[in-house]
Amino acid sequence: MPDPTLADTAETSLPSAKQWFGQPRGLTVLFLTEMWDQFSFFGMRALLVLYMVNHLKFAQHKASWIYAFYAALVYFTPIIGGWICDRWLGRRASVIIGGLIMALGHFFMAFEPMFYVALTTIAVGNGLFLPALPSQIDSLYKHDDPRRKSAYNIYYVGINLGAFAAPFVIGTVGEKISFHYGFALAGIGMIVGLLTYVAGGRYLPPEPKRGGSILKPVVDDPRTPKEGVLKRFALLIAIAACVVVFRGAYEQIGNTISLWAEAADRVVTPNFSIPVTWFQSLNPLMVFTLTPVFVARWSRMAAKDREPSSVIKMCIGA
């Protein structure tokens, strides 16, 4: 749960109150920026293992290990990137610098000798970009604004919309025409996302104060802050354990499932076989088509003061 003291501070300097689709305009800017980022990221991921096995002629086990190390690095770098963002760069600079580094990494993928450098570059850029963009959502709203919860559902649709389109566009170009063209297209998508972010900067919340402690006292009683912090960390550890299991399975989509799909019978007609990369669009398709249904459901339940907690929702999803 975001810290109320931070939200109250943001209220005094919220951006323009004008709305698009019933939400602050800044949410649309963040939505589109993230959509293009995911279009770029998941498009490259859809091609990665196929590129290693079919173009670079790596053995399957080697390609899968490289994919695994790359995925691990992608999830690890935001820990450091978030700290750099909070302490020094700030959110907007982190998004712009991280996005440019990621775009550069995607363009590097078009050159075979730069392969390992490209993967590392994308992971480093992601470390700055990933934590800095969604952290701006909460500051678009006042603390008591009922739209705050649904804002994250809407934002998540943007993530999956980009992930859905990427295999059809980047995946098809890379698989059917040239892997290098596909990777270059991913870089172009990243640039489009950055231009969207910069153009909509006036609708985004102001930068928070940097360099402060991220831990705030739960209450004024000096005996309770430690207990409150420990409970928060215990909850985070429990959630992290669930996420580790989930991600272990989820990341097979771009690795072993991609290789399995390539070996499967994908012939629809004598002149058409389903591209391997298209199967990676199934998961985001389910997410963004069902999200409006669940948002409407939670909104109706909230109106009756019966909306389940975030933990219960995660349990239902699991």
C-alpha cells in the first residue's frame, strides 16, 4: 500500500485535472509508454531462443541457459535501478535514460558480434526504466480518489496490449523475413514509447524529493515501528515466494514452450502454418480481454463495501 504521507504531499502539486476516458491524462501517457516498451521487450523475447537455435546455431540447452541468465538479469537489475532512481536520477530521467539504453540494446541485436553486449544492455536499461515508470501512477491521484485501484488494472492492460501485438508484428517480421529486421523493429518501438513519454510530460506528476529514507514510521509510538516494518517485510517475502514460482513457469513461454511449439504441427492449410511466435500472444490476450470484466466486478463490489483485498484477489488468480 502506498504511503499516505507521500500521497498527501503529491496532492498539493498534482498535474492538470483534465481527464481522458475518466482518468487523469497522465495515466494515458504512462499507459502508452508502457505499451510500446512491452511491444519492444516482448517482441525481442519472442524471437530470442529461435534466433539462437535457428540462426546462431546454438545447441538447445545452451540457448535455454542463455535465455535463463538473461531473464534473471532482467528481473535483478530493477533492484539496483530503483535505488539509483530514488537516490539520484529521479523518475523521469530514469525512464528516458533507461529507455534509450534499451533501444540501443535492441539495435545491437541486429549485429551478431554484439549479441551478448546487446542482451546485457537491454537488461541494464530495463533496470532503470521498469521501476521508474509505474511508480508515477499513484501520484496522479489524491489519496482518497477511488480510481486509484482501477488505475493499475488499466495500466496492466497496456502492458499486455503491447505484449499481445509484439509477436504478431515483430515476431512475424523476425521469423518470416529476417531476425535482424525484427530486432531493429523492437528498437523502433522503444523509441516511439520514449517520444510518447516526453511529449506527454506536462501531464505527469512532479518529481518527489530524492535521497530520503523509504521506511516511514507506522505510528508515533517508538515501540511499534520495528514491528510494523517486520510485518511489511514478512508480507513482501511471502508475495516474493509466490512470484518466484509463478515466474519460473511463466518464463517458459519464451523458452521451452517456444521450442516445443516450433516442433509441433502448426499447419492450417497447405499454404499457411501458424508462426511459432504467435503462440506467445495467448497469455496477454486473456489478460486484457478479461481485465475489464474483473474491474467492473470489483467496482460493483466496492460500491457495496464488499470488494476483496489485494491478497484475496491474488489467491483467486493463483
